[in-house]
Amino acid sequence: MRRIRTTARLAAALVAATPAIAVAIAGADVVVRAQGDTAGRARTEPVLQTFDLAESGVRLVSARSGTAPRAAGSAREVAVPRTAELARRTTAPFSLVGVTWADPDSEPKGAIEVRTRRLGTGTWSSWRLLETDNPDASDGGPGVRGSSDPLWVGPSDGVQARMIATGGAALPAGLRVDLINPDAPEPDQPVKMAPAAESHETAPAARGGETTTVAGRDDTGRNGRPPTGGQGSDNPGEAADEPVVLPVRPVPRLVTRAGWGADEAIVKEPPMYTGAVHIVFVHHTASGNGYDCAESASIVRGIERFHVKSKGWNDIGYNFLVDKCGRIFEGRAGGVHRSVLGAHTLGFNANASAVAVIGDYRSAPIPAAARASVAQLAAYKLGAWSNPPLGKVGLVSGGSDRFPAGRTALLNRISGHRDTGRTECPGDALYGQLTAIRAAAGAAPAGLRMRGVNGAAVYDGKYYTKGPAGPAWDLTTPTRMLDRFEVLVDGRLSAAAPKGHRQAAVRLEPGEHKVTVKAVHLSGKVATAAAEVVVDPVAPEFGETPLVALREGAVGVSAPVRLGWAATDTSGLKSVRVRGAVSENLSGGTRRLAGTARLGDPSTWAVTATDRAGNSASTAVTRTPVLLTEAEATRTGTWRTVRDQGYLGGEAVAGSTGGASLTWTFAGSSAAVVASRTAASGRVRIYVDGEFQGIVDLRSANERHGQAVWTRSWRGSATHTVRVQAEGSTGRPSVVLDGLVYLR
């Protein structure tokens, strides 16, 4: 709202140099509109007080000396501007002040200033310039008046006002000062008050606005969205073919009209509606920034009463208001989700919505919280009609001081008031922030990523689950800027979640699926993140009982054994756990495990295989290692007993004659020949059930007794015969045998 700087400077100079131009109107009757009193009794706390500004007239002064000239032409003569003044006076309490005049289509040519006295302190403010470059934005009608923007001054009980016209312009007809007390009861009719009447009563405490979340409805008036067919549900217990119901379109958290105390009694006509919202206009109220956010509800009430009582409108003109703390207030009645016709932007009220930031933002930018709220409202209103906040639109003017009626204006979908009218609104600083507001309102959801799938394990970039899946996600876009989330399975809608949720639940059929999370911005833009999910409800299978076999190694109180198993799974094994004679947690690819089993004692091994989806299967096997000593063998040839602590039981047999043998017969599933290894040891030939198996060389640089030097295993238990025959190797014919171990 542009200042007429030359007028302001002229006004200051004239007031300083020629105080005679200020004409008091003491003695004139002043109309004060107060709470209804059929007996005509004056009240001290009216909602609206009005005081006429009387014109003081015109006189000539010398531009050189400042005194009246004595003769024509002796000095250059100038006309003193027409002036009007309301002398300093005491009033009933008020908090908001403005100046109005009779013709809503006229704009005062000059400066209007006011000063006020703080309630309870007696301190007078400095002169403050009112903004007057906003032509009436309503459609006119009986009783509609032109006005300045109202100024919030806080609780006050005194006022002084003046206007100085420029360029010889006439003063507007019906010029008056309007004082609003937003916390007073609503008046029914005016009463006359003496101009010098004093009031020392204090205003009632301001009512705080109640923060309320409006029940979610979309901007077309439909309560929520229709069900959308899809696979699955956001409830794993529901049938898979149930349609998915999208969450209702969220309404920004705001203070409702009831919350800020709107006076619905003064709104005489029902709201009017237009078509789709194609544009959002951003305003500032120009009411000053020196307010506390606790006063915001009072300011909104004051603006409502000023628009209705002083300007003659049916309701507050803006669709929404935002205070400097970012709190949103519902404006004109009719439904925040509807396309309500407001009175805010001359010639462009139809198919539009308007948000006014409470304060004066010509030089001070709006705080980040307020900027975020403006962006949220713009995205909410435009996105409901699939209109991109970053786009442009051509609108036909209904007639403004910038675009004559019938002319098409190409505008940003988020525009400032000045884009359609010759006004400073919404102030240079706020206007400079519109680019950032458009970017926030029209952005796609940012930073969307899959955080995981609840109930599923990840392996090599894929998620594995038994059936139910809970995709979980994160993103960096603030929740307030979001509409909803959708979950698609193989491209088909399967579940939906409100904007504040970061996970959903779906039930999937067995197999591999692509699960996609789609984040929907209030503007309608979307972002997606996907994950591959494998559903495997079947447990792993063990084809056979695990095999326990003797292996080479030292034999003492225990025998060396090897456990082997074979498990298969369609999605792959994640892990194997072995418990019993040996306990280990192993990877899914492990197929065998070495250990020992105590001689003569049954040993059990339990094997549990778990697949990547979390399905498990178990099996177990029990075996007993049994030692058959050399004394229990059937002998052929020459053998002699040898003794050493390293031999099993302290004794063994040694043979050096080729063809000498020891034979054991047993019933079991695995067997191992126990012998000594030395540098001078020879070789032996092994026969199983009469069939030659091979030759074992017992020579070793390191002397070791009680060694399992050869093993053989079978899938089942049966009776077998193992014969060990000395070969009689040249140069090292001697061998020492210590027995045979088998598993039963």
C-alpha cells in the first residue's frame, strides 16, 4: 500500500510551521455506536466509536516568508492543502483504529495520520500513517464505505487524527475516524455521546483463540474421497478384494471462526460460492507488527468488525489470516474447504482465495512460520482443484485500477495483491518472499525413501516376508504440506495412510512383488519409492536326516566327527543353528560343521534352518561313538603289544610283517581306523566288507598317537567289516594300530 511520501513530508512541515490549520471540533456531536440500549443510555465500552473529521479550510501563505502576502505578485503564493483534524480526545476503550469515508470508489489524495493513548498509562504514541491505497474490494452496495487499512494499536482510550490533502484535492465526503473494541459486546444501535466524554473503565481481557482442527473434507465439499478399488487393505485381517478408502483430504490446522470468536450475528447474508479456485492472493493487513501472538484472535475479531461495521461489508473480506507466529485463522464464513467468494482483491474475487498475513511487511519479511502457513494454505486451496501452485493462469478482470473490466490478466497462481491493483500490498518484503512460497507450495514431496518393511528381512536389496508386510518410509517434506500416502502392489492400489503416518500394512500373495509408496503433496505433486518384496510362507525342507560321520583327527575321550545336512528353500536360507553336542549359529549357506563326540555317550545334534522370510524348520540326529580296541580285533600274522601313554588305554599293537592284519566287525553308520603316525611308520591297506578301499601312508614328520587316519560313512546303520593289513613297506615296514571307532 503505497505511501504518498511527498504528502507526508508536506504534512509534517505544515503542522510544524502553521499550527493554525488544525481545527478542533469540540462541541460537535459525535456518534458512538454502543451496545443496544432502548432507553438511549450511553455505554462506556462500545464495539464501534465513530468521530467525524472536520475540514479546517484553506489560506494563503508566502512561500518565502511564511506570512500572508500584502500585495499580489509581491511574493510567490501557494495554496495551503485542505486539512481536517480530530482533536486529541478521550474515548471509550478500543484497540483498532481506521478512517472511513462515504464513497467506496474514491481514494483520498493525501496523508491520514493517527495517534493514540495507551490504556492505563496515559502515554500518547507518535503519529502513524494509515495505508489508504486499497480501493474497495467488495461488489459495493448500500452502506459500503471507503476506508484505510485498520491499524492495531492495542488497548487504548484516546485518539487524535488529521488528514492533509495534496495538490488542492478535496477531502473525501463523510470522513471519520472509526475505533473498534474487539472485546466489547456487540452493539445494537448508536447513541449520542458528548465529544468530551471521558471513560476510565478498562477493556475486558482479550479472549484467546481456540486452536481447532476442522474435520477433514476436500475442497469440493465432498466429505472425504470415494473408495478406490485395489488389492489388499491397510488392515492385514481384511479381505484382499476390499476397496481401499483414501484418507480424507486434510484441512490445515487452524483457528475456526468459533475459536477466534467471530460475531456471527453481524453477518447478515449467507456466503456466496464461486467455481474452482484458480489463484491464491497474498495480502498483508498493514495493521502493524507490534502485536503479541496472544492478541491475534482479538486482531481478527477487530478486522471482522471493521470490515462489517466500518466498511459496510457482509463479513470479513479475507478467506484466511495468518499471524506472525504462523497460526492460521479461518476468515470469511462458508467453509474452509469450499470456494467462498471473498472481498479482498478488486476485480478478481471470483475463483480465488485470499490469505492475509497480520502485520505490515513493506520492509520486514514475514517469519518462517508464517511463510510456511501461507504456502500450506496455497497448496491446499489450489491442489484441491489440481491447479499447480508454480503455474500461471489467465483471469478476466471484473474491473480494477490496474486491469479494466474484461481484460485478461496473466498471473502467477500465487500472486500478491499488487499484481492486480495499484497498491503496495502485500509489502515489498513479503512480495519478495512469494517466490519461496510458490516453491514450497508447489514442490513434490522431497527425500522420500523406503526405511524398511516391517515383518520382513532385507537381503541383497530385497525384502523377504511370510505374508503380511508393513512398508515403512521417511521423507523430508514437512507433514503439514502432505495430503496422504498410497501403497501400490505391482502397480495396484493396496493401502492408503494419512499424512502423519510413516508406515502401512498390506497382505501379499506368495511370490515376488514390487511395493511402491507414493507420497502425495497438498499441491497434487507426487513422489515414489519402491522395494522388491518376496513373500514366502513355506518353511525350508530337510531332504534327509543330518549325517554324522567320523573324520580324521585325534581320538581321546572324544572322537572327531562331522555333521552335515541338506536344507532347501524357494527364497533361500538366511541362517542355520546347531544345538546339542556342538552349538553354533551359522550362515544359511553352511552345509557342514566339525566337532567332537564323547566316546561311549549318545550325542544329539539339533539343526534348525531359517529362510530369508523367517520360516523355520528343524531336524535332529543322535549318534554314539564306540571304540573297539586292538584286543577286540581278529588277528592274522605277527603283532606285538606296545605300551605308551599316548596310546588309547596305554596299549596298542605293532606289526611289521607284510600281510599281517586286524579285522573288526560292527553295526554302525561310520567307522574310523585309529593308528600312530611317526617318521618310521609304514603303510596299511584298508578293506571294507572284503573290498579294497585304498592304501594309507602312516609316515609323519611329527609323531602323533591315537589318530583317526581313515574313515568311511554310510547313510544308514548296518553291519560292516573293516580289515587293516600291514603292507610291509621297504625300509619302514612297522605300523602301530590302536583300534577302530564306529558310530551306532
